[in-house]
Amino acid sequence: MIILLWRLLYLEYPEYLEYPEYLEYSEYMEYMELSYLRDFISMFKAKYTDKASQQAKAKFAA
């Protein structure tokens, strides 16, 4: 029962939980690659949306 609950939580909120021992190494690596990719995309979006908003503010102020 506890393992089933852990699996449901892991599928729902994988970034908040540690690496469970029942996952195989390849699944763990896939999960880590996806989390790094998700982090990179969020940083990329934040950088360029911030830059675009600053340019828009500069045009509006001028």
C-alpha cells in the first residue's frame, strides 16, 4: 500500500521526491535529463521574456 502511494506521488510530483530505489538506472537517467531540460527551458524563457519586457518598457517610456 505504501509503495503504491509512493508511486502515485512520484508520478504526480516527481520533482519534490527523491530518487526511488525501485526505478532502474535508465529510467532515473531519463528522469534527470527531462528535469534538466525543463530547468533549461524555464531559464531560457525567463531570460528572453525579461529581455522582451525591458525592450517594451523602453519603447513605451521613449
